[in-house]
Amino acid sequence: MCRQRRLVWLDAGHDLEHSERFEMTVLHDILRRPRLPLRMRVLVALGCLLLTVAVVPRLVCGRHAALYFERDLATQDALARSVAASVRAQRGRQFYHTGTARFDGQSAIATYQMTILGLGQVILAHPEKRDDYLPAIRTAADRLVDPATLDYAADVYGTHGVVQMAPGAGHAYLGYINLALGMLRQIDPDTRHAALHDRLTDELARRLFNSPTGMIETYPGETWPPDVAAVAGSIGLHARATGTDRQAELDRWAERFASCALDATGYLIQRIRSGTCEPLDAPRGSGTAVASYFLGFAHPALSRRLYEGLVAQGERSLLGFGAVREYASGHQGAGDVNAGFVVFGVSVGATGFALGAAMTHGDRAFFTELFRTAHLFGVPSQAGETRTYAAGGALGNALLLAMLTARTL
Amino acid sequence: MTPALRRVAVCAAVIVVTALAHESLVARIASTDPVAELLSGQSIATFQNAAALGLLRAFLMLLAPGWVLYSLLLLGHGYCVHRQAKARPPSS
């Protein structure tokens, strides 16, 4: 069209005095007409897509990672507020009502435990927040030690462990409760649960340190090494809170525990046959990661060993987003309630708990990659000064708070 | 409005609308407990919300930045062509 108009103009004998008008017509046609060939435009579009996919998501999802890693108060506070409010607003003892007493009770125990650990870690990093969060911690602790919260334990043992522990009965689920009480004891030494904390620790320590395999049962016939790690962590945290020295006992126990439950891949076996070291489940990332976090309170060397196995065996990364595989090499499975969703071999549980393990061992690079994934799938929602991870619910947010505020060894 | 400018405007409008829809959906999900809904049997609604949210986030994080960059590049290219044509002496 441009060429035709030009030719008509010149053929008509118009001279240079009209060149300005001609030029504007030409320019107008230039701007209107696409200049790049289609193939070139497709290549440019693809290049733009690849460049932005490689850069933008990791920048958007990772922008708070450094703040969490450096324990920025405002960043921790935003999530801590929502978790504390969730616990205070909870009317009943349990958050979920599936009709399965075991799951309902255990999920409540986990929510309260992680709430106490997370808020406690915030207070340890920022003591000026003690008055803000101690009420929520006390509320969580009261419900944690209430036998009715996990009545499944009383069903299978006859009595709940906080009431009485029969000789020989494992009650390793108490590790979760006792670990939270240890955190409470650290920031509130005069807590009314101090006597219970001392009694549970003594009972659990006696069982753990006298076990030839280093294992005790969670429920009759069920031995789960990650639960045993919680028990050991609680004993270590009690020692720290009360000034007791249990290092020699923990060292001897750590050797037995590792030889019994640590797989050659470096992953922790998820479940073993009671009284033996025979595996009943695969070496799993979710159990390894949470055990590494728990053992940070009791035995840093064993915690480190688990973490190194977790990274060597399970670290996965794509475009700056990290995740952890659930099953060790040579093993497969569909996951379970501990692992959460398992997609392309990586699991929600292993990835989430690995956040805490990475913080515990000061691994900024891996923490940042894992955080990006948590941010992407957790869907953070900011309302004023409060942040919630919309996809997590009460349990997910409490877990994230504990993992994102973990203390570095 | 030139095609390039129109492309940028459409791109911006679509991204703004998508972002608003995303924030609205996130606020709705955050006001409930998706885990509780999933466990209480409301899995269809939960998965619908998750699918919608996933699509919106995928667009905003993966496609939208590339679209913006592509539109701006074409706009810039058009502007350069305009400058070159303007600087070219009129031919006789």
C-alpha cells in the first residue's frame, strides 16, 4: 500500500514541496504494518517466555526467604500472629473431625506442638515478643497435655501417658508433647506444667536409654523412628531448659539409633518391627527431615548426619524451586498422611520438614529453594500485619511457623 | 492507538483482572481451612479452588511476564523503526 501510494504521488508529478505530507503517510503505514516476519516474532515470543520463566517466579517466590533466614522480626511476626490467633480462636481441642480418632488426635497434637515450637523460637530470637505470644503458647500447652486431645492413646494403652505409663509401655507419642513442654519451659520456667515435664522426661529417658535398639514403641506393636527422634529431642531440650547433663547417655543412644534405623542411603527408615531393627517401611524423606529437626535439640551430630543424608539422597531442584524426594533410591510408594501428596517422587511432607532441617543447619541456599516451593504452593495471603498460607490450614501454618523459625545450631 | 500500544494495553488489562481474581480467590481460601474441607469430604470444592488458583498463578508467574516483555519489545521495535524512518531524508 505504501509503495503504491508513493508511486501514484510521484507519477502524478508532485514535487518535493509535498514530500512532508508524503513522508507522514509513509511513516503512518510503517507504524501500522508489522515489521517482523512471523517466524522472528515466534522466536522472540519464545525467548521472552523462557527468559521470564527462568527469572520471575524465583524472584517473586523467594523475596522473603532471606528475611526468614535472617530471622527478621516483622517477617516472623506476620506468620506468628496468624498462628497464635488460630489457636486462641479454636473452640474445641481438635481441629479436624474425620471420624478417625487417631488422625484427629495426632493432627491436633502436631498443631499445638508446632505452634509452641514456632512461637517459642520467635520469642527466643526476639524476647520482646514474649508477652505477645505466651498466652497462645500456654493455651496450646494446656490442650496438648489434656488426655482427651489424643484419646486414641488411652484406647490402645489403657491410660494416656500423661496420666500414667505402665512399665514396658513405650508411649513415644509423648515425645511430641514433651518437646513442646521443653520449649515452654525455656521461655516460661515457672510454668505449671514443669512437674509433668520432669516426670515425662524421666520416664521417656529411662525407656529410651535402656532400649537395646535405641527404639521405643509409639503405640503397641508400632515403632516409628521419627517419633523416637522426637522423644530424644525432648530429652535434650529438657536438659537444656533445666541445666541437666545427659550428653553421655544421648551419645550412646545415638549410636544405637543410627545403627538400627539409618539406611545405607542416608535416609531414616520410617517404621521398624517392634523390638527389632527389621524395616516395615521404606527409608523416607519426611521422617528423615523431621527427625533431623527434632534431633537438633538433643544431638547436633546425629541431626547433621540425617540432614546430609537428606540432601545427598533427596534434594531436587527446578528453576530455583527445591523439593525433597519421599522415597530413597530403590524404593517406591504412594506416600501417606505423613508425606502428604507425592508428585514426581517429591512430597509435601519431606519438602516442608526439610525447611526446618535446612534452617537448623544454616543451609541458606537449600532453604531458599525450599522456601520458594513453599511460597508457590502454600499461597501466602497478607491481611494487614498478618500473613497466612492459605493452602495450609491450621496444621500447615503451624508447621511452617516452626520450620521457618527454627534455630540454627 | 497503534497495534503495538494496543497490545500493551490489552496485556496490562488482562494481567490486572487476573491478579484481582487471584487475590479474591486467595482471600476466600484463606478464610476457610482447605485441609479441613478436604478431610470432611468437600474434596470437589477444594480441588476446584486449587485448580482455579493453580491456573491463575501459572498465568501470572509463567505467562504474564513473558507476554509483558514481548509486548514491550515489539513496542520498542516499532518506536525504533519510527525514529529511523523519521531520520531518513525524503527520497526524490
